[in-house]
Amino acid sequence: FFYLRSVNNYGLWYPKGFTGPHSWEGAVIVVALVLSAAVQSLGLQRLKSGKKSAWVAMSAAALTLGVVATVFLILQLATLPFQPGDNAFASVFVGAQVVFSVLVLATVVWLEILLMGGRQIPEISFVEQPPTFAEATVVQRFQASLSAFTLFWNFMAIAAVVLWVLFYLVH
């Protein structure tokens, strides 16, 4: 992005008359991802305080927002007002959006897997030490996986903001 933008051979980075991606679609994607990450982070805190039902509700909301962002990412790529080879900006935008879309989709699937796996663990296991070592290990692994997911989802939200600034504000 920065290299091609700085070189700008023959003024073909973002030529005059070029219609870029719709800014409202980018804003919807960013807002959905940031809200999803925030809701998931709050849900994780609720789970750590022993409130599993609150975590399930908040994770379902985060999952819904993640699906909304994924749908908008795919729709945006399917309805771009330009072709990937029209200019340097178009090529970089399409390449980055495809990779970002795949990562968001994979992360949404990861959250769905965690949500389904967490429903099998009794709520009391998040408040008190489970009676067996095997049950305690399951709870600890689940919490570690959920913490890793939340960290990565927050990273993806930050990446969405950075990409939005680069592709919609700076271009």
C-alpha cells in the first residue's frame, strides 16, 4: 500500500475519475467488527466472574455482528464499482479485502465452535473447581481458548479500523 502509493507511477495509484469502494459499506464493516469485539470482551469478563449465561448471550450477539460484517465484506467484494486491475489502489484493495474477509470468516467460525463447546460445560464449573481433574482440564482449556479467541478478535477489529483508514480516508 505505502510503497505503491508513494511511487504512484504515471498517476495510476488512484487516478482522477476513479470511483473507489463505497464508504458506507466500509463503515458498516468496521462498526460491526468493533462492536462484536467489544461485546465479546465484555462477555469474557462476565464468564470469568462466573456468569456463563451472560457470556452465551453476549457471544451470540458478537457472533451475529461478526456474521453481519462477513456478509458486508462478501457483498462489497461482489459489487465493487471497479475491477482489480483498473489501477494500483484497486489491486491492493481487492487483495487486502479478500485476505481480510477469509480471516474474519474463519474467526467467526471459531467463535461458533467455542459457543457450541461452551454450552456443554456446566455453569457451576466456572464458579467452583470441578470435581474431577478431567473436568477441570476441560474448563481451563476452554477458558484459555476463549481468551485467545478474544485477543485475536480484538486484533481483527483493530486491523479493520486501520484498513478502513487506509482505504477509505487516506487512499
